[in-house]
Amino acid sequence: MHKPRPLEFSPVKLLIILVGSVVVAEVGAHLLISYLPNLPYLLVALIDSLITAGLTFPMLLLFAFKPLAREMARRQESERALEESQALYQSIIEDQAEMIFRMDKFGKITYVNEAGARFWGRQSSELLGVDFNSVITQPHDPDHLEPNLLKPVVSAEKRIFLPGGAVRWVAWTVRAIIGAGGLVSSYQAVGRDVTENHRILEELRLARTHLEENVQLRTAELDKMNAALRKEISARLQVEETLRERESALELIIDQSMAISWTTDLNLNITSMQGSILQTLGINPAWRYGEPITDVFEPADRATILNAHRRALKGETSKYELRIKDRVFENHIRPYYNRSRELAGCIGTGIDITSLREAESTIRMQTDALKAMAGRPADQQKQSG
């Protein structure tokens, strides 16, 4: 029997085979990613062609799978970054105190955050597919909030009668989202509970009314005090106007409130951080990666920060206020799970409530002052006049 003659290759042939193998490997890697359903057939064809060309199996693995490994690593890194970004965005939306609704172009609800569902005493799933205006419209207030191309943003305050009998006031801002072709593709609505503002204004109105009734019941001797009383009433009206202006400013601050968010690993070291207010606070996120969470917000209550994040690692959600420099933040800490539903660390969201706290203090002081003025005896009012 004749023994098979070994393959003989000249240097030129070897060079041609090597270049051809690399090209085939690169093309095969991209075909492998694009046509996964035909993976077995592509592998058989690729292996057969390369073995025919004289490559050994180790060389086949080297040239064929190295580009594939690089591509798969890049794709996995992109998916991880997208997953983390989506988790941060979702946590910010869910932690908002405002009600957030999204509707399709027909006005049907496609999304409602936790605050919105909780306000109506229903599950989010119960509101999906329901007409938005049918939810917020009351028999005493049939006007719909319907932005359009000519007026893409509409705002109004509506009185809401909840199923349990409670009455709440909600300030709505509904925005039309303009899509491709310049047509309305969807809507977004943000609602803020302003019942407390209405309560304060009503108390002020009742206090003024009561004062005016007392003035009418005074004797002729009190007529001499009318000028002073009118001046006092005018001052109170000015205070009410100031309060309304402060409330409007407060609403604007809340609408445009800045937030910070971050994630940590299981060792409570920073893995990501973002937020436009970080620059104001003198925090550079790029320099904070890998640092312990307790070192980022110095000087601060390290024990409170640490305890809240440790609770998140146990699957719990917590909230606390934190002062950073001259700002006050309401921080929400919750566990962070990866795509495999495994605990991967913590997600933190900080909402700047500095203006809210300052406004609350001012309203309390001015309300107390008005109540004190309304309760003063007539002779003291005359002397002050």
C-alpha cells in the first residue's frame, strides 16, 4: 500500500493560506453573530474550509473565536451600562413625590408611577389603558386638559373627590410629545398635590372674614380706628399675595428640582454617580468611583448613611434627610438587583428639598404672625395704629 504523501507548501502558499484564514475567521465571526439560528451549519462549513487549507484545530480556535470574544465582551459591557442607566432612571421616577402619567396619542394611560397609583388608591395595572381625562375629570369640573400642536403644554388646578370622601387639590401640567412628522405621538402629565397650599389660603381667608365681621360689630368708638384697621387689612392682603408668590416660586422650584443618584457594590463602594447639582456641591463623579459611600458626602452623618445602605443590602428600603454644605436632600436608598435578580448593591436617590424646608418655615412664621394679629384686643390694635 502506498503511504499518503505529506502536504508540501512553499512559503508563498503558506502566506496565502494564513491571510485567507484570517479573512475567513473575521467574516465567520460576524456571520456567527448575525445568523445565530444557522450557527451549526456555519461552524461546520468554516471548520471544513480551514482544515482543507491546512490549519490545525488550535489555530482554528485562535483565528475564529478571538474576534467573536472581543465582540461579545463589548456587547456585554454595553448591556450592563444600559441596564444600570435604566435602573437609575426608573428609581428617580418612582421616588418622585409628583404623580407622573404617560399616555398614547389617544389619551389612554400607558404608564403611571407609584405616587400616582397610590394617590388614587389603585394598583398601577388598574389604570393602564384607561382614558386619562376620565380619571381626573369630575362632574363639577368637566373641562379636559388636551394640549395640541398650537398649545403643546396646558396647566390647571383641579379639585378631586377621592372614593373615600377626601377632597384634594392637584396642579396638573400636561405636555404633548411631538414625534416624527411633526404630529403628536404621546402625552405626559405631572400632577402635584397642592391641598396644603389651599388649606393655608382658606385659613387666611377665614381669618380675614372673621376680622371684618368683628369690625362691623364694633361701636361708634371703633370707627375712629377704621383707618388703622384698613391699613392692617391691606397689610394682610399684601402678606397673602406674598404667600401666593412664595407658593408659586416653591412650585417652580419643585418642578425644576435637581436630584442626584448613585449606585454601590456589595462593599458599599461607589460604582456610578450622576446629577447636575453635583458640580454645585463640589463633587466630581469621575473621582469618586470605587470610594466608600461614607466618604463621598463629607462632612455628613456617616452612621445614618451607612445604616441606610446596610439595610438596603438586606432587601429593605429606607429614607433619610442629609445636609450637604448648605443644601438639604431627602435620600431614598433601596437594594439594586442585576438581571439575574441577584443582589448587586444599592441604588440611592437624593432629592433637593432645601427650598421646600425654607418655604415651610417662612409660611409657619407668617401664619403665626397673622393669627397673633387677628387675636389682639381692640385697645392694643388702636395703640399699634
